[in-house]
Amino acid sequence: RYQTSQTNFSTQPTLYSLDRRLAIVALADTGKAIGAVSQLLRDRLLARLAGTVNNVRIGKPEEIGEGITNPRLNLFLYEIQLDPNLRNRSLDPGQPTPLWLILKYLLTAFDTGGDSDSYEAHEYLGEGMRVLQELSFLPLSSLPSDLLKALNPNPEALKITFDSTSSELISKLMQGAEDKYRCSIGFEVRPVMIATGESASYSLLVGVDYVNDTVIGAEGIKIPVLPGMEPKIDGIFPTKIVPPLPPETSILTIKGSNLA
């Protein structure tokens, strides 16, 4: 008994398939994600504290140095950890597993005179904490294109969580030429994704230049499918097969076109 089936050929891939394949070319930009998160935090703090604190500096909290004007908030990225909950999670079956990171920051405030242990500095520190608590999740809206390329492929929202910051940790981080304790608060941003730009092991789209990271969209993909390309069976011989006695065998012949 023989059954025939009809296959519908399409000249366009599905939007889901297209989005998943074209996303590969953007993953190389995630290598800038750490710097993008630091700049995103800085920009959000400046926007929310306009008129109160006009300088948010990234780096180790110091009294003097390049880009230091007071009053200010200081963001110090002091540690990067691998997220244990996402260690073996890949974006798609067949793709290399990205690095999922936890970025740990220290927020320190300085008053107009550059002191970090005054009531004015404590007010600025509290204002910075309020902004971070209000944000909770870092929004990617209104980002410059370079920051958006680094963070947009991340399928998870960037969450801000405050850490318990002991005096021992702060003292250790403040060691240096000044060796001065500064009241600070720690927080973390997770999960930050850094993925390779390698192609997945599954088949890629025909007509897309993955080597040069060219994103051409669905309209630029040309997969010619002409009428008559589908398999066609003209005949099957014999129409009935009687199982022969060993060692003889029976031969079934199928005639048609485009069968290979």
C-alpha cells in the first residue's frame, strides 16, 4: 500500500527562524557588555540626580585624580563572578554556552570638599541608593547604539541587588596610597552575558553572509524554488510482490523525476 504526501515549499524562512539565525551576528558585540553596564549605571544615576550630583565617576574612590570634581558619586567595579545558576545555559540548542556574569560594584559619595564621611556625603550616598533601588531592573530604553548592541542580545533583564557590605571588605578595597576608610554600599548587577560570535552547529540560512556580519533581513534572502522541482513518481513496478524463497530476492523499481 502506497501513500502520497504533498510538501509545501516556501521561498521565505519563518520570522522565528530568521530572528534566531540573524541574532548570531550580534553576539560578538556582547564582549563590550561589562563596560556598557558601567556606563549605563553612570548615565542613569546622572539623569535621576540632575541638579544634586553632577558627576558620577567610574573607578577606585580617590580624593584626587583625572575627571574628579565634587560633589560626586563613585562607582567602583571591584569583582566579577560567574553566575552559578546559569553556568551551563546556552541561548539555543547547538550554540556555545555564553559567560553569565555577576558584576559587583561599590558606591561611594563625596561632598563638595571631597570628604566621604560628612553628613553631606551621606545624603548623596542615600540619594544614589534610592535611585538604584527605584531602578531595580536596568532599562535599555534610550541607549546609544553601541551600548544597545552590547546589552540587547541578553535575554535576561539586568537586575540590581544590594549586597551586605562589611567594614572588612570596604577596608580591604580601600587599601592603597591613601589607605582611608570610606563609607560605601555594595550592589551587584546580574546576569550580564558575554557570548562568542561563533555560528551554531545547526544549519544556517542560505543567502545570509555570516562571515562579514551582514544583516540583510528577510527581503534580502533569495532561495529560488521553481515549479516542477518537487519529486515526481511516474510508476512503480511490480505492483505486487510475492516474497521469494531464499536465496532469491525481489526488486522494486520506482520511475520518476527529481527523486534524488
